[in-house]
Amino acid sequence: MSIITLQLGQCGNQVGGQLFSFIMDDLHASVSSLNIPPKANGEYIHETQKTFFSEQKKSPVPAARAVMVDMETKAVSQTLAEAKRSGRWIYPEKKQLLQKRGSGNNWAHGFCINGPAVRDDILEMVQGEVEKCDRLGGFLSLLSLAGGTGSGVGAFVTEILREEFPYAFMMNQVVWPYQTGEIIVQNYNAVLTLSNLYQTADAIMVMENDELHKICTQLLGIKKISFRDINKVLSHKLASFLLPAQTKEFPLGRELGWKLQHLAPHPDHKLLTIRNIPQMSERALEFSTYQWAGLLKHLRQMLIADAPMEEGIDWQVKVEETPRGTARHNRSLAASLILRGKDSYSADPGIFRDQSLFTPWMSPDMAFNVATQPRSFSGYEKSAVLVSNSRSAIRPLDQILEKAWNMFASRAYVHQYIQRGLSEEDFLDAFVMLEQVVASYKKL
């Protein structure tokens, strides 16, 4: 089943370009390093291309199943040029919507003005991509929470897609802004975006810039970090989740809808967190070997200690409950483990089938599943990814809510949003909704 990607705003377009490049690099990896026979590799390539790319009559290379939207031209133009320059893939023609003026980092300008102005054009482009699919597996929207176009237009696009395709699965991958601040009104934009997406998306995968930055610094050894470096890490994480992997029930690979139904089975809990192991520089990879038992032990501790990476894990955090029955560790509603590489079928994930890792009203048999893929991934002989719907969401949500509320209490910059179509009641509704989300996660 095919996945159509919506690249929304500057961040969404840059991430989308990196994601498709990463997937194409994975498909062109040397067969000798993949740990599977050529026939199996051919089936993997076919399945991946069918999901993310479509054949073009006028081009010898496939086109990404993507629609690009931005209120400025620079990011889209650069992304288009880089794809064409790769010689391996391109973007489809006439699937780019560009304007000459941005949204001024104002969510209301994107949601109330720019979005409605291009509604029909966006739906026409999306419909064109849908008609190319034999079967539509769902939509993947890429956007940032900080700016005006990605957040405001992105939330609007998700809303109209839900209206036009009510039965399609929708996952929004959102980039959480740096806590130190990228834009002075980023917390307003984040609160308004998340509260809106919670009503329309099936799942919201959260990627925090601060954590991605730490991975670049501490694990990859990058000294001068650019957004391109961060987007590469982000693309690695997304691809490790989205690329084909098999379960006993689905020998040909799990579809996006099946994954989302498992990970977000309750409408009060839609926030997903992704953890990968190992992650290291190419130089370090040459001198590293891993066993599945060690990888899974570290990944489990990353989950319960709510750690974004294997370096600096707090091993003092134990799986335990308070006398009142609440958990001291990070507890989950659901989790999916994907093992990629040599001997992945023989790895034992039993340490994750522990009731204390999950909320009491979800048994491990329902809350946890495993998929495997013997094909090596991104140069790693063995690698694992754990996607969880857990209490990890509480900390960043609380921080953004507190900062946004402090600004709103003094009515700082609120007039700029009211001038573009919002009301103070819209802000209050957003605060109430996200406070309810936090309360729901604290009960896990």
C-alpha cells in the first residue's frame, strides 16, 4: 500500500527531501553488505518503491509520492534541485504549491488565511497522487511546530484531508522546537497546532530538536551541527519505522494503518516517541560489534528511563510502582519493536513483554508487538527501533504549556493572532485540550 507524503513549510520540505534521499540510498546499498540473498533484496526494493515512489512515463527514475507546500519558494526549490541532482529520484511535476509571502511565523495567518486561500489547489494535487495509488495506505505529514506555514497551514491541510478522506490513516511527524527558543511565539504555535492535530490525525510522532541535536553531538561526533545533520538523524528514525518489516501475521510487511491502530488505540493518547539503537559515526561503526541481547537490554532501559539515546542512560531507574500504584518509570500504552539485520528472527524480545512496562488496562500481548527484517539497515549489521506511546510526552508538553500560558496571561502578541482570525477563546480551548492530554498520560 502506498503512502503519500505532505511536505509542509520549510522544515517539512527539508525533512521530506532528506527522508526520500535516505530511502533511496538504502535501496542502492551494496548487496554484499545486506545479509540477504538478491531475490529477497529485490522483493524489499519492490515493496519500498511501491510504497514511497511511483513510476513516471517521462522520466527514467521514479518520483516521490509527495505534495510540497510552502508559502515561500527557497526551501522547495532547493529540495527539488537536490532530488534531481541525485539522479536516482525526482519529485512529480505540478505537485508543488508556492507563494511569494510566508505566514510571518503566525499560526493564525497560516491556518485562517493562507491555508483556506489554497485549499482547492492542495486537494487537487493530493487527489492526483491518490489516483496513482493501487491502494492508499495513508498520509504522512511532515511539519514543524514553531513557524507559521508548517504549523498553521499544516494543521489546516490535515483538517481538510480528514474531511476529504475520512477513512484514510494519517500520521503527522512534528518537529518540536528548541527549548531555548527559535521564534518568540513558537509556544503559541505549538499549542495551537497540537490541539488541532489531536482532533484530526490518527497519530503524532514527536521529534525534539534538542534531543536530535544531542545525538548529533554525542553519538555522531559532529562539531558544527546544521539543520541538514539534524534532518538526517530524523530521516534515519522515520525510515527505520516505515520501511518494510515482517511479523507472523503479515509476512509481506505491516501497513501504516495497522501500525497506527496498534500504537494509538485510544483517542486520548496519540503521541508517539521513537528510539533507535545503535547510533554512531561511520568511523566508529567500523570497530563496533553488537549482540541482540545487549542491544535490547539498552533499548529497554532507554524506554523506562525516558532516554533519547543509549549514551548517558540512567541505569538507576527501575521498573517499580509507588504505594498508590503509580509508576516511577516511563510507562507505555503501546509499543512496537522492529529488529533489522543479522539473526533478527532469533533475537529474544521477552524483556519487553512485562506488564509493569505498560498501563494496567493493557496486557503485554495486546500492547507490544515485534517485527523483523533480516536485511541490514543503514550500514548497521544489527539495529533496533522502538516506537512507543508513553508518558514521554508529558515533559515537553508541560514545558510548552507553561511557557505559552505565561505569555498568554500577559496577552503578549495575542493581538497579532486576533487580527488574523483567532479569538482568545480559541487559545483557551487549545490550553484546555492539551492539559487534558497531559492528565491522560499521567494516568498511564
